[in-house]
Amino acid sequence: MASNDSPAAPGSKRILGFPLEGFGCLTSLLLTLASAFFTFFAVTTVAIFALLGWNELGGHTVNYAYSYLYAGLPAGLLVLAVAAPLFALLWIRARRRR
């Protein structure tokens, strides 16, 4: 048995095994929002732990609200701004092929 059980169509584009074509409108919208949501929380978590270390090791008193305001929110909005046109373009290409 092959390592990849699902046969890929010839010429199909993939990134890390994830197909980049054939998405519907709802799927594209959900992938866009999920990628921005995940990025926001991942960057916020890393920023909170970075501020925790900064406060504990340096004796500072930086407010933890900065972690989502200046790190998580801009990162999430940046991913949203990049992912929305990307997934919209993929959806439009899928509609044209039908």
C-alpha cells in the first residue's frame, strides 16, 4: 500500500499535502477565518509568555493586554488580509473550471 492512500489528480497543486484547488465558497470562507483565528491565538500565546518572562526576569510591569493588542491582533489581521484574496482567487478558479 502506498504512503498516500488518496490519489492526487495529475497537476494538482499542494502545499504540505494540502490541496489548493476545488474549494467551495463556504470552505474558502471558513479556511480564511480559521487561519486568521489560529494565527491570532498562537501569536498572542507566544507574546503572553514572552511578556511573562520579561516581567519576571527583568522586574518590569508590562501589561499583558499589549500581547494581543500589539502582537496578536496585527498578526491575525495580516493573515486575514493575505488569506482572503488567496482563498477568493482559489474559489473563483474552481468556479471557472466547472
